[in-house]
Amino acid sequence: MLGNPERLCTMRCAMLVCLLLTVASQAPTVTLAQSAPESAACTRLKELGNSDFIVRDATIVPAGRAPGMKVAQEPSADLPEHCLFRATLGPRTGTNGERFGIGFELRMPSHWNGRFVFEGGGGMDGIEFPAYGSLFGRLSPVALARGFAVVRTDSGHRGTGMEDGHFALDQQARIDYAFNSLEKVTTRAKQIVAAYYGRRPDRSYFIGCSNGGRQAMSVTERFPLYFDGVIAGDPSFNISHVAARSAWSIQVLSRLAPENERGHPILSRAFSEADLKLVGDAVTKSCDGLDGLADGLINDMAACHFDPRVLQCRHTKNAQCLSKSQTDALRSVFDGPRNTQGRQLMASFPYDTGIPTIWRGFYLGHSQTEIPDAVAVTLMLPTLRYHSLTPPAPDFDPLALNVPDLWQRVATTAALNDADWTFINTFAQHGKLILYQGISDYGLSAKELAAWYDRLAADTGTPTHDWARLFLVPGMGHCSGGRSTDQFDPLQALQDWVEDGKAPEQIRATGAAFPQTSRPLCPWPKVARYTGGDPKQAGSFTCR
């Protein structure tokens, strides 16, 4: 049941796991957690530890509100009684004397529904998030409260925040972050679940957004037999090239930005608030009604062919138009970098309603000094310098980059780390994949993910719609937010598909930006089109 014990743990660990399973097997209809006081059963898991597997905690957490939980992000914050297990796999000393190890947290509810879920991380990871199964606040109630056993990992290192990429100076840490921690934690966590409950999970799921979305795609590609269903939200599946593209965009926009007295560009001032409102209003006017209803949501991404040059001033720059340098810069950033033959290296970004707010936050920020606060600088530039470039280049200057050279320098990391394979027929034979993406996510292009999805059928050799579906969310930024209906439940949709064979023809969504309003999210390439009736109700739309 547990595989090769000499590979998975020491003899002492294997004997203890067998002992726990034997105790549980004496009463086949009763789990270990039920056959003894939960606190005793949980505490006994500490004995699994050894020099290569440091158990840091194994205690029962009583039912109630989780400490430090942000109620605004996680409306259903009441958690059930559960066993909290924390451990570190393979502790070691790495480059520059830094301590490494694959840390993970596993929470197992006393009333288990027989399901296991691995929740992915975010950014450069390095943080041991609580294993609630919240999908960054999307799920209500969280998976733990639904009865799932939930695990999360720091991906093999500890950092000061999700933007801290210095771990990537160490070779093994790069491998752990790329994929190794996913396999190690999945295998070990399932062992512990089996030991605690007396049986293995009936179903296994992986859910994640951002880097967690990349991890979700990665497990379908690298470990196709480990999970029955996978959710990949706003996945940074090609993060090595995304980081390179972001640096190139910084270069383009910095040329446009006014300089301070020392000759340094003030990135946030490349476009004023009024400039971007002008662009956002023009995009909405041009594309909002393409789905049959002007409601502030641009459902038909593929039909939106906005060109910033319609806003270009004929003469002097004024409040009603943009300068030529501004329209040229917008077109360049949205289209993306090109190679020496003029071919696009990545798919373009869609024009959507999030330009005045989300696009500004990612590329320009609001800082009035030479120290930018844009996400492209604070998160993506360290990602590029330490992680995407091989070898790392902590002093890399985005204002002096050369595109062909840059693309060559990220190729090695991309091959190791990125989850852009489209030959995944083993997973397609048994598993289900739900992807979702905010159209106003201006770090990760919805068109890039749609292009990847469109390649699946030919490369995998099966009709994609039978096992994988992509849902684009108009107006949504990275994983949530924006003027959008960004609240929906992909986990329930995935369960219905995996366990009951009910494929998601649409997913009902709501959002704080549109009170008392619901919309259907449609599987790509279908679009939610208004067919008549109450414009606030999802039933007034059809996917076609």
C-alpha cells in the first residue's frame, strides 16, 4: 500500500506506519482518528520523524476560527477540528551556508470525506501558508471545512516574501521549486493520510493560482497519475519568459517616463491617471457591447480589436488624447517583444477594463520617486535576476537588456521549470483539468493561455473538451479582483466532473464589483452572450 519503504522512509518510519495501519485495519469501518482519541492519534505521528524527516508539529486543532485569518478574503473562516502536521523533508546546507529543506503543512479533519487536496503556492513561494484549501480566498467554505485533507509546501526554501528569489542561487533549490517538492510532498502526505485514517484517499485533487497554477499544470505534465482532478488558475506556466517580457516592458515604458534631476525615470508618470482612464473608457466603448449587452464586462475577448492609435493626438498633447510616443508604447507593451525577424515571441495581451487600475499597478505603480513600486519591478525583476536567468544575475539591468540575448539566457530555466508541455495524454486518459484566467491579468496574458489550450487537442491526441476546459473571466485581475464577477467555485465544478461525470458547461460567478449580479463563465472558445431578460441574471445569457 505504501510502496517501497526503503525508498520512502527509514525502517523505523516504515515500521511505525505499518503499526498505525495495523491498528486501523482491526476495525475496517473505523478510521484511526475515530478508533482512538484524536489528540493521541495525531500526536503519535511525531514518531515518524528521523534525521531526514523533521517533524515539527503534530497536534489537534479544535474547531473554531483560525487565528490570523482574513475574514474578507475567506468568508467561511470557521474550521473543523483537525490534526495539524508540520514537517521538513531533506534538511540540508546549501549555497552560501543557507539552510534548505522541503517544508510542508498537512491538515486532516476529524470528519474526513475521503478526499485529498494539494494546494499550490504563489510567487517565488518560500512561505509555509496555512493548509486550509482556500485557493487564495476564492473557496467558501475552504476545502478543509468541506472535509478534505489539505497539504501545502514552501517549495523547498524559506524567504522573506513571495518576491524573494535568492534561493535560486542554489541548484537543488531550483529543482525543488520547479517540480521536485511537488512529488516529494504528494508522496509523503498521502502516506501520512493513510497512516492517520487507515486508508488512502478515494480521490486526489490539486488546486492552485499564480505559481500554484503553474504547479497545477506541472503535475498534469510531470506526475500524470498522481491526481484525479486539477485546477490551474491564472497560471504562471511560462514564468521564465513572463519575467523576461516584464523586464522588456519596463525598458519600453522607462524610455517614455519623465526623468528626475539625476536622470532617472519616474516610471509611474509615463501615463497619468487621466491618460489611462481615457484608454479604459475607449476600450469599454469599443468592445463592451460585442456580447450583446453593454454592462461593463467585455466577454468576447477574441472579437475585441482595439487600437490605441484611435486616441493619438493630431497636434499637441492634451487631456482628450495621447501623444504618439504613448500610443506607440502601449502598442508595444500589449503586443510584446519580437525577435530579430519581427516575429512575436509571446502572445499579445487583450485590451480589457482593468487598464486604468490593474495594468497601472503591474507596469507603472504609483511611486513618485525613482524607486518604482510596480509589480513588474518588485516581483518580476527579482524573479528574472535570480531565477529565470541561468546563471543568476542579481545585478541585471532591465534598461540595458537585449531581447535575443535575454531570450537565450532564460531558455535553460524555462526547460527545467516552466509547465508549457502540451503532450499530456496519460493525464488526459483519467484526469480532469479546469483552468481559469482573468482577462485583465496584465502579468499573464489570457491569450497566451488560450493559445496553449488550443494546442492541446493536436499534441495530446484527444478532444480537449472531454478532459480539460478553460474559463476566461472578464475584468478579473491576477487570481481575483478588478471590475469582474470573480467569485465562483471551481472545486465543486471539478468534483462534479471527476466524481459524477458532469462536465462544466458553465460556471456561475458573482462579484463585489457588480452587486446582485451573476454571470456564466463559459468554456473557451465559447462566449457568454446576452439573449434577453434580466441583465443581472446569469440565466439571461447563453454560452455559444
